[in-house]
Amino acid sequence: MEALDKDGIVALLNSEGSEMESLLQRALEVKLSHVGNSVHLRGLIEYSNICRKNCLYCGLRSGNRKLERYCISEEEVLSSALLAHELGYGSVAIQSGERDDPEFVRSIEHLVRKIKEIDGGSLGITLSLGEQSPETYRRWFEAGAHRYLLRIESSDEELYYKIHHKDSLHSFRRRLDCLESLEKTGYQVGTGVMVGLPFQRADHLASDLLFFKRMDVAMIGLGPYIPHPDTPLYRFRNLIPSPEKRMEMTLKMIAVARLMMPGINMVAATANQTIDPRGREKAIAAGANVIMPNLTPGEYRENYFLYPDKACVKDTPDQCQRCLDIRLAAIGHRIMYNEWGDSPAFLKKQATRQNGCPEDCSAEHRP
Ligand code: 5AD
Ligand code: SF4
Ligand code: FES
């Protein structure tokens, strides 16, 4: 594991040409030796595009009146989960715009329990449902969810408030509290940021990486920012790097994250595919090891419009599976079917919690 300081990280993030290539190569080697060449899948179910928040970059923001809102029925969620199981995906991820009303909380709890009934609990469940109370996180955990993704979006408070309103609904402090609460509840916690935001500099991204490390997260999901015309941040699109540069910076972020945290799970985000046709494979080759193929029923997909030109919106699960098999084989990787694919980082942390320190545990983890 490399102990990098902020200046060292900034230097890596600014690397170009052959220096950048050797960073990506080094990250690939570290990944292969810690988590191997297998890629775990999480079948993605985009449950609802109804959102109470108004994030300045996101197409699902409540202020976007152009979007037709939906919420998938229980039957449809369960048939998508069943499909994930039949395709051997091992896990599902339920993602949604943010809601915290009792009906929503109950529905998710119920759905998690129902998904857990499939084949004796064989599917792992990741939730990505935003900021909730500790009580809600606990209910969903007890129902059977065991991973939770909540991106910090930016760990720099000033930048955070350039991309969110500064009000009680979009509080930076609350987001940090939620990440802590998820950790305490016992979830494998994932966080991440968008790369290439207006006003974002390399030193912001370096701080993000140090934040992930400090939080000792089990998973990271980061991807390029893609300007959405129906959002307020769109007017700053001239300030952001080109798609090629955003792709490169995303790959360097993934690579440095892998060097700093060799045992984590890292998602090759769909947004990579939007700005580069080989974006997801490139992310895998730079250190990512998880892909989230879309299993949302076709009729809803176009309305889960986080950003324009999302990949695979028109492809069926069968097509994506064949496509992924071929693309991953071409870069010497293979899909791990029928496994939850928990990160070695989390398994080690769990062992530490239960039995004290494992033998190979580094001093910084010792209780
Ligand atoms: N570009 C890239 N990613 C985005 N997200 C939301 N809007 C955009 C965008 N315009 C990501 C955020 C959020 C997740 C649901 O989608 O990081 O956490
Ligand atoms: Fe809602 Fe999440 Fe989009 Fe913010 S980023 S508007 S919370 S869906
Ligand atoms: Fe969906 Fe290639 S992964 S079409």
C-alpha cells in the first residue's frame, strides 16, 4: 500500500503521457495481486426518479419539470431481481432519487426482504438511496441490505456548496453524518465523487482520495461529470475539461485510489462509457473491479436521466451480458458469476471487529 501525501497525489493526478501510462499499469498490477482479474456485477435497478433534492448538476433534481416521474412497482423490482439471479449476477443494487417519507422507507424495507427470499438469500443487496435517518438505515440493514453507496460528490465543503444549494436539505455536515451512521450500522460503505466538475482542481481531487482513505471505505464509485442541459450547473460547462481530459483524470483517480487502498471494491461507472466508448474497460484496466449492468425495466430507463447519453439505455440485459463478457475478455478479465464479491478490505475490517486484529493487519487498523 502506498502512503502518499497530498503533493504526491497531485503530482500523480497531473501526470501525462508515459508517466500516466506507468501509473495506470502500476495500479493494474496492484489490483491483480490484491483482488485478481475478476469483475463483480451488481444488477442495477433504478427504482424511482422522484427526488426531493435539487442538486445543481443532476437531471433528477426536483426543479427539473421536464422529467416524467416514475416509481417501479413491487412486481417489476422483484422480476428484475429474479433476472439478476438467473443471469448469475450475485448482487443487485437499488438506486433511486432521494425520498424519506414513511411509505418509501416501508416499500424499500419490504422489497429488500422480498429480494432476500429469492433462493434462500443468495443475492447480495447494495442500496444507493441517499441521506436517511439512522433509524431508516438500521431498518434496511436488518431487512437484509449490506452495502450502501453514498457519494460525497466533493469532500471540499466550499466546492460542495458550489454544486449544491447551501440549505438544510443539502447540508455537507449531514452527508458526513450519514456516512458515519452507515458505517456504525454495519454496512459496507461506499462513497465517491464526480471528476471534472466546474471549479474543481487537482488538489480538490487529491483531498477526496485522502478523505476516502481516512474514512476507510470498503467501496468507491467515482465517474466523470457530464453536463446536463436542464440543470443550473450547465452554464459553467465552458469551465470544465474536455471529455478526453475528464476521462483521463477519472482513470488517474481510479489508479491512485487502487494504489492507496489495494483491497477495496471500485466501480467502473456507466458515465465512463458515455464519454468514451471503451470507458468502462479502461476503468477496469486502471484498477476498478465492479460493473453495474442496468436491469431497470426498459420503459423507465430513459427517465432515469441523471445526465445525457447514458450508455446501454436501449440494450437488453442479455445483450449487455454478452457485450461485457467479450469486452472484459479482451482486456484479460473475467466476470465472477454467482458471488457477492465483498471487498477484501471489508472482510478484513469485519474480521478485525469480530476477532481483534488479523495477523496481516497493519498497525493503523489496530483497535
Ligand atoms: N454527471 C455525472 N454524474 C452525475 N450524477 C448526478 N448527476 C450527474 C452528472 N451530471 C451522479 C452523482 C450521484 C449519482 C446518483 O449520479 O454522483 O451520486
Ligand atoms: Fe436527487 Fe441524487 Fe440527483 Fe441529488 S444527485 S438530485 S439527491 S438523484
Ligand atoms: Fe450494455 Fe455493452 S454493456 S451494451
